[in-house]
Amino acid sequence: MKNLGIFLTGAITGAAIGVLLAPNSGEKTRKLLAKEVDSTMQDWEKTLAKTSKEMKAEYNKKLEDLTKHGKEWVNEAKEAVKLN
């Protein structure tokens, strides 16, 4: 996640410098800059949504595994108590 932030910061900075140094009028430069920022933000939102879904799926899988193993451990403990 940290690398994503670094990448996005670099992408926005690079786009801003490129647009600001381009030989265009101020109005055109502002429009280009706004377009680049919007595009980058949309990409970021998509990446965050994907990452969020992946994290949620991993969380649910871990919770399911722990629940299953927890029930097994409880049953094993009950059996051990019965044997003693």
C-alpha cells in the first residue's frame, strides 16, 4: 500500500510538471492538469476498491478457517475431558 502511495505521488507530480512546462496557455494548462488529476484519482479509487475487496475476502477466509479450527479444538477438548 505504501508503494502505491509513492507511485501515485510520483505520477501526479510528473504529470503536473509536464503540464506546467508545456508551451500552452494558462487556461489550457489548468484544464490539462485537472484532467490528469481526475484520471489519476479514478485510477487510485479503482485500485483501492480492488485492494479493499481482496482484503475483505482474505479476512473472511481467515475468519472461516479460525471458526472451523476453533470448533475442532473445542470438540477435542470435550473428548479429552470425557476420557479423564
